[in-house]
Amino acid sequence: MAFSPFIAPFTAFIAAFVLIQYLIKGETLKVLDHPNPRSLHSKAIPRTGGLGMMSSILFSWAFLPDALPLSVWAGVMLLVAISFADDVFDLPVWLRLLIHGGVALWFPLTMLSGAHGWITAALAAIAITWVLNLYNFMDGSDGLAGGMTFFGFSSYGIAAWLGGNEAFAIINFCVAAAAAAFLVFNFHPARIFMGDAGAIPLGFLAAILGMMGWKNGIWPLWLPLLVFFPFIADASVTLARRGLRGEKVWQAHREHYYQRMVQSGFGHRNTALLGYLLMLAAGASAIWAMRQDIAVQLGVGIAWCAIYLAMMRVFDRYWERRSDGR
């Protein structure tokens, strides 16, 4: 175990770097993301980066003596398979949601229902389904989802390490390391996208590993919410608005805040850098607050909600003036 803190994440980084570089240059698994009216890129880009990331993560985990539950391994592999099939063949929405829901339900049934009851398990399944899909919704700008993966799972790893669970910390650092390798090729101008085969299973892991940390007593239940709040806030508010307007929330669009920022002239690079600042601050504040009393934890959560509401309000007003030509 003494070498694992260095070898496993390093293995994940090197494996992801090599695989993703091959997926960019090689002709095998050449699946392109062609521009459409709802996308933010202007030329065809490979969208197989997620295969390189997820393969390297699973490969690096194989070196760890403390294995994850079968439900996590099987869930990740099934989601990678069905999501890659969707990248290639554009599967029906009902089929994807059926599989997402089934995978999301498996973990709570096997890991949570016995100790925490059926209500908790049902709520967990809904949360997992939402997070794995919102991660996909937020994967639409160069470097953004890769950055959330790096900062989010790094925060998990640091929190687990400080909580005394080295094995769980390394599991999360492997995910962060693979994301770091992906960002070498995905930061603007992106040479490859992660595609659904990366975004969907990463959203699954964000939810599952967050719940495992809570179940194992490493962190409070709110910590995963705060760590991934930059994605949760944007996706949840945007989809709620679309739903209230009677629009089909599962259809692709360009109404997320990050998408409108890119369209407003802020650009992919600056949008990603601002996102990184928020991700770093959210993760750092979560790690700090988990060691404070409940009043401080509540205050940090309220402060972040207020910050995001203020930012969204300011940008909404800017977007309205821009749309009106003022």
C-alpha cells in the first residue's frame, strides 16, 4: 500500500494521456462530433476522449488492494457501454433513461437500503440519475467538464485523506489524474471531447463516491453537493426554467449559463477559467467547512447559494440587455 498514493494516480494519468492521444490520431473508434445549431464548436471533433479516461481509471483501480463494490464497477462499465453506443448510434431517450435509472437504483438497493431504509434508497436513486445526466448537460464547452472532474474528485480525495481513509482518497485521485491528462487535449482549443461515454459515468461516480464517503463517515452528506455545486446550480436552474416553460428538458439546447457565457463573447477559455476558480473555491470551502461546527457549515452553504443566485441574476440582466441590443 505504501506505493499506491503515487503509482495508481500516476498510472491513471499516463494511461489516459497515451490512450487519448491515440484516439485523436488513430482511425480506430473514430467517432466525430459534428457541429449543429445547438453546439458551441465550429468543426468536427473526435468525441471518444471519455473512453480513454474511463479505461485508464478502471485500469488504475485494478492496482488498488481495496476494491470498490461490484455495483460501482458494473455500473461504470455498463454506463460506458450504453453511452458509447449512444455516441455512435443516437439511442432513443427512453432506452437511455431506463438504463440510467436501473444503474442508479442498483447501488442504493445493495448498499443503502439495509442500513438507511427504502426512502433513503429511493431518494439516492433519484439523485444519482439526476447527477449523471446533469454532468452530460454541462459537457458542452472546452475544458469545463474535464475541469469539474479534476477539481471535484481532487476535493473528494483530499477530504478522504484528511478523514483518514487513504484507500478511498486514492480511488478519487485516480479519477482526477485521468481528468488532468484529458485536459491536456480538451482545454481550448479542444482536440477531443469526452462524449457521453465519459460524461455519463463520471456523473455516476460523482454521485456514487460522494454517497460512499458519507456512508463511510468520511464527510457529511452536503459535501458532495457543495463540491459539485458549479455544475449542479447551472444545470438545475436551467432545466427547471425550461420545464416551467413547458419545453422538453431532455433535448439539446444552448441555454445553460456556461453556454450563454461562451456565446456572449466571453469565450471557451475564459468560461473554463472562471469555472475553475469557482470549482476550486467550492471544493476548498467544503473541505474547510466539514471540520467546523454545524452553524458554520450551514453558513457556508447559504453563502454559496447567495453567490450563485447573485451571479445568475447579474448575468440574466446582462443577457436581456444584450438580446434587446442595448
